[in-house]
Amino acid sequence: MITWTEAGAVERPRMVQVRVQRSYPGRVRAGAPVPTRSMSPEEIADNLRFFTEGIAGPRTEACNRLVLSGVGVAARADTPDQLALALELGLSTVVLHAGVEDLDTLDVSRLPGVGTVVVPVQPGPGGALLQAGARAIRACRDAGVRVAASTQLTGHALGELDTVARAVARARPDTLTFTYPFPIGGNTSSEVARPPAVLRALTRVVPRVEAAGVTVHIKGLPACYLGGLADRHGRSANRWYVDADHQHDRALLFFPGVVAFTKEDACRFCALDGRCDGFFATYLRRSGFPALTAVSDPRGA
């Protein structure tokens, strides 16, 4: 099923992301507006019902996937009840985005029904954040919960990527996703490394991570920028995006309401067009970012 937006037709998602808190540091920063407040337990439950039984009909389908995000979502007192309700409503695939503030106290035993926990693995002063991420990954693995590590490819992280790779290889999450920073207000040259430098760093560390049995995905960059790593490119799934200011039928579509990618004419002839998001027009207007090109061999650009 499709739905119409100002940017044209997009596939109508069956995933809903609920940002339960106002503050949301330490995550991949996209273009989502900062809500004016956090959501109450009653509001969260009401939106879970809306996006399941509330939208099921002859021309619409209920959501069957849920993403929970926001500061301290793993520790919120109402989260276990929300997860139980989600399963009851048919949200059978649940992803929880742990934040840096969750890592030291993450207790997956209180999170019934969570299928995947996303854990940030980011370098920082003294390596404390990396160590906390590795501990959280091991805790999830010990509990039998799938764990997806996530590393933002900021300029700072790029210089520490070997350290990140070693930590991930030891902790062995199921997957590791490298995400290029989105072009939002406040991005500086230190946060946004040029694609050739990113590719050199990834080419060096990806084989080490994969040798440990960890599946690698790369997001935020177009496939044609990734050379021999193009087949690791991961397309992002669209979803309804709910926060305190965007509930029920006022929820945003993640694409294009929160994030908008662009493609160029050459993309029509690309072997990976169907699995590539494209890139950001903002970056393509900057020096050091080449035009998009067609990839003819799915194994590389």
C-alpha cells in the first residue's frame, strides 16, 4: 500500500517509532523536531492502539513492528507494561534503542518481547563509553536477545575506528551499523568527514569486524561512494514517527517528513538503485562530495 505526501507517493509503513522522551542525546541525529515534552504512559499506550487496531481497515494495514526510543527508555517504569501491550496488539517485532545513559544499568530481563536492542558503540574520553557499550552487548547476548551495535561516522569517530572495531569484534553483536551523519543544523567540519576518508577507514576495519562473525551495514552514504563495500549498504525502512507533539494521525512519516534523501538521473541505471536510499542534496552541493553515479557491479562501485 502507498500513501501520498508532498514529496510524492511512498510506501505506507507497517512500523511505528515512538519517541517517549523529549531529550534524545547520543543517537543518530536526523531531522526530527524536538518535542516540547515527554510522553505519558497513557499517551504511549493510546498510540500503540491507534497504530494497530485503530488503523486496521480495508485500505490500511495495522502496524506489526515497533521501535521504542528516547532517553532512559530501557529504564522507564512503564516500559515493561508498554511492551506487553505491544505484543498483545500484534506488534510482534520490537526494537528498543538504548542510549548512552542506559548502558551501565541495562537489564534486558525487564524488557519482555524485545527482539532487538540497538546499542551505541562510540569512542569517547578514556574509552568509558566504548567499554559500557561492549558490556551492554554482552549482557544482551547472555540473555539471548539480538543486539545491533551502532556507530556514527563522525570525524572524531573516524580517527578511533580501529579501537571501535576491536571492541565490537570482542563483544560480538549480531550486527554493526556504521551511519554517516545527517546534514542537520549545527554539523561542523569535525563531524562530517569527506567520503574518501570514510571509505579508507571502513575498508580497513570492516574485514576485521566481519572476521569476528559480525554482519556489517553502512547507512547514510550512497552505494556509489562505497567502492568494494557497496554490498554492505543498508537501506533504511520507513516508519510512522510519534512523539508528544505528533500523535495519532498527526504522526510524521520518517521519509520524507523527518529525513529526505535525493537521487540523480544516473541512479535510474544503477544495479543497486532498489536497495540504496540515495544521498542528501545538502552534501551534494558541498565541495568534496562527488555526483552520484550508477553502480554496474553489485559487488562494488
